[in-house]
Amino acid sequence: MKVLVVGGGGREHALVWKLAQSSKIDKIFCAPGNAGTAQIAENVSLSDGDIAGLLNFAKQNEIGLTVVGPEVPLVEGIVDTFETAGLRIFGPNAKAAILEGSKVFTKELLAKYNIPTAEYQRFTDAADAREYLNTNTTYPIVIKADGLAAGKGVLIISNPEDAEQGIREIMEDRVFGDAGSEIIIEEFLTGPELSMLCFVDSETIVPMVSAKDYKRIGDGDTGLNTGGMGAISPNPLYDQELEDFCLANIIEPTLTGMRQEGRPFKGILYCGIMLTEAGPKVLEYNVRFGDPETQVILPRLDTDLLDVFEAIIDDRLADIDVKWDNQTCATVVLASGGYPEAYPKGLSITGLDQVESSIVFHAGTKLEDGKVLTSGGRVLTVTSKALTVAEALKISYTNIEKIEFDGKTLRSDIGS
Ligand code: AMP
Ligand code: GLY
């Protein structure tokens, strides 16, 4: 079978790497891919948002299965387009992907089905949002753009000046475009965070091993929010009791709610949860694998990932025995200098051939004249497996010293 993976980050390199282990796959294409996917797949120069181009490519190349990494094409209906054309594709359709595509939809769903989440108000009018903040607010407070904003649409606000700036930028200046035509203002929650990812078909939920993402750019969880600067699996706070609680009180009622709303979900469901003193509460849903969580979860999967994807599409997930390796896994992200704000591109990366005992998943890299160059904010994720997270991290940090590019930026405290 020929498989097409859509996307070009560390998550997609990990997906390609795992799928390449399947004996049932003859060839993998990755669109657009990166310098890492180019080593094990054939990169296709189509952007992940070019749904018509991807459909055309899949038809012409007799792709047996398309796997979608990022959220934007899912929210924009790539699954619907492929299914209408009679092609097999893994992921939720647009009606179900709204769980990530609209924070307002998700908050209303959570409220309707009594699923624990932060208290919130929704606003389509900037004047109403200002009046609410002037009369009701104790800080900090959280402002969220309704739609997709490349992970940047969540503002933690600690004073009225920043609140004013946030409302102006999102609702009036439209820095995130139409994603800012409505906002949520919600209660600020505190506690450790948990990423809970599940395989989901129409009837069955199979939770994956747990992970913890390190979202801030700086050591000690300081500085700006990023897409994620590292991850470990398992999450040390996770146990069977917590999994059972989150399944029964969060994941199951969400999926039941989606069915009742005529939006049955299948694919990867990623729930961002905060473990507050009042219990676990939903921060957000994503409708795809996390990045960099995927880079620590898939190396622990013993089952053929193709079998899992095919079973989900055919609603046979209950028949699959999803098995995990007991070893732990850790990944450390190497980012460009300046990330998550402006950063240079096209810098030469050296030392990749010196790496031992780690898997280097590429994120923002490209091949030019046989050389690997930086091409994004998060450049590489250096992943290791070992019996303990501390040991896995030691291997990753040792290898990281061998890899160089100008401005190389990383957290030295992943796992803490
Ligand atoms: P989200 O994209 O909704 O996951 O938000 C990104 C990050 O913002 C989360 O991982 C949390 O660290 C933080 N966040 C989101 N909502 C809240 C909240 N209500 N209270 C505190 N932090 C939040
Ligand atoms: N690591 C967070 C995300 O993938 O959304």
C-alpha cells in the first residue's frame, strides 16, 4: 500500500517513522515533509492546506491511505473532500473537527453535557467584552480567540491594560483574522497540566500512554508560550485512577455529546486537562496528535500504527490490541534563536551524523544541495527511550551537545 502523510513538522516525521515500520506499506509520501521525512519517505511539494492539490496527488498516485497531521486541513474539511471522492483518509470530518476549530462550540458543548471546564463568557462585540472586564474582573483572566490561531490565540491576562490590548488585537485588529470574530473570556485555572490522547472510532475509545508537554520557552516554565519545547511519557502525575476519572467524566461524555449533536468523532482526540484542586478540568480539545507529544508516544507503541488507523476508519478499533512498551520516552526540542517570536531561517545544521542512541525527529528543517538547513521555529526534537525518564533525558541532552546551528535554543529542564 502507498500512504500519504500530510504535514511537515516533528509530529509528521514521527508518524512517517512509525508507519515505515509497517510491513504492509510499500511507500510513504509526505506533503510537504522536511529533511527528516525525506530520509524515509518521498517529500511532495504541496502545502498541508492545499486540499485540492492533495486530493489530486492521492488520486494520481493510487494512495491507499492518507493520514492528516495538522488541524487546519481537518477543520477545513479534507476528510470530507477525500471521502466524497471515495478515498480512504484518517481523521475527523469537518463537523467533528469543530471541537478544535471553535472554542465557543466546545465550551457550549462542555457546558451542555456537564463536563468540567473553566467558567466562561462569550462575546462577539468588543464593547461588551470591555464592559464585562470593567465590571466583573479579578485578574488573571484568560482571553481566547474562537477559531484557529496557530496555537497563539490564548492570552493569559494579568491587568486591565493587557486585557484592553488583547481585545483590540483579537477583535478589532483581527491579528488572527476571522478566528477573532468571537472570543471567550474565561476563569484562570491553576494546577499541573496533562495531555490525554485517545484513539477513537464510533464506539470505542483507546487511551494512549500519557505525556507531559513543556509549553513555555524558558527554564522553570518562564517566558512566552510555544508549541511545546519538550515532552516526556509517561506523565508522572498520571495513574489508572486519573485515567478512569478523565474517561468517565470528560472523554466519554464529550464523545456522547458529539454523537447526540450529529457530529460523531473518529480519529485522534487530544484533551488538554488541568489538574485543579477542584479536580481535572478541560482546557481545550485538539483533533489530532500533539507536537511534541507524538514524538514520545509513538516510540512506545508496539502495535502496527497502520492497523490502528485502518481499524478506526472501519469502526473495528475494539478488535485491535493496542500494545505499549514499558520503557519511558523523552524528547527535547531544539528551536531557532528568537522563537516563538521572529527567527532566522536557512542556517546550516551540523553534527546530526554524530547522534547515537537517540532518534532525531526533524521539525523545521529542509534539504538544500544535500545540506540540512533550519526552516522553522522548532527545528529538531531529540528523542530517547530508556527505563527511566531521567536516563532517557540524559541520552537526549548528551546528543544535543553534538548538534549545532547558530542560535540553537533549548530548555535545560525538560522532565523537571
Ligand atoms: P489551549 O490552546 O487552550 O491549550 O491553551 C494553551 C495554554 O494556555 C494551555 O496549555 C494552558 O497552559 C493555558 N491555558 C488555557 N486555558 C487556561 C485557563 N483557563 N487557565 C489557565 N491557563 C490556561
Ligand atoms: N503540544 C501541544 C499541541 O500539540 O497542541
